[in-house]
Amino acid sequence: MDNNIKSDLRKLILAAFFLALGLLLPFLTGQVPAIGKMLLPMHIPVLICGFICGWPYGLLVGFITPLFRSLLFGMPGMYPVALAMAAELAVYGLTAGILYKLLPKKIVMTYISLIAAMICGRIIWGVVSLILFGIAGNAFTFQAFMAGAVLNAVPGIILQLVIIPPIIIAVNKAEYK
């Protein structure tokens, strides 16, 4: 089998695995919705997918994970939450994948790629939420943005910073042996 076909097949299988993780991880925190909103369990597999599989897979997995989860399990609610999350997570996977490919494979660059992806995704979430809440005739204030994007998400942000880089570093080491 051609190496490119093997690589593409590997990425496709991994992307499907990360999609499944994104659908299932929220069940670990779903019993207490406030904890799920703080730990951001869908975000972790999407970010890892962007790093490992590249931006096209990260973008796709990020976009469809919250939509599938909403359709299959009713959480998060489709409008406006899952739609805004779809944009946010798509940008996570896209940005993580692009930056990780472009930047040197050093530990500090892994953190920079992750932090940049998290910031870009949160900004997109805010813009899309502003539009969707506006269409519904509801206000989406700067305070709501800060609460949703930063304050309530601090435990999840910390979790992502603690868990994701060591995983990416370990995968990187395993690939170059």
C-alpha cells in the first residue's frame, strides 16, 4: 500500500476516534452540567485531532462533533449553543493543525499553538454567539462573552494546558523513533 494512502487512512481512522471521544467524553461530566461547561470535554479531542491529523481533519471533527452530539443526545442544544460551538471547535482544529505544522516541533511551540488555537476559537465563538443570539432577539453582552469564554472555562483551559501538550509531545517522540 502506498505510504500516502496509509497516512491518509491512519488520519481518517484517528479522526473518527477523536470524533467518538468528543461524543463520549461529555458523558463523564454530563451528570453535572455546570462541571461539563467548566471542563470542556468536547474541546480536548478536537484540539488533539488538529495537532495529530492536521488542520483539515481538525476542522471537520471540530465542526461536526457538537452538531452530532446535539442531534444524537440533545446536548448541547442545537440553537444557538451547538452551532456556536461548531464554529469554535472548527477553528480550534484548524488553528492547532496549521500552527503545529508551520512552527518548529519544540515544546514551547506546542504550547503556543495550543494557546493560539484556544484564543482564536473563543473569539469565533463570541462572534458567532453574538450573531445567533441577535437573530433570536437576545442580548449577548461582553460580560456574557467573558463569562463563557474565560471565567467559567478556567478549569477546562487549565485541563487542556496540562493534558494536551504532553500527549502531543509523546506522539511526536513515538513518530520520530
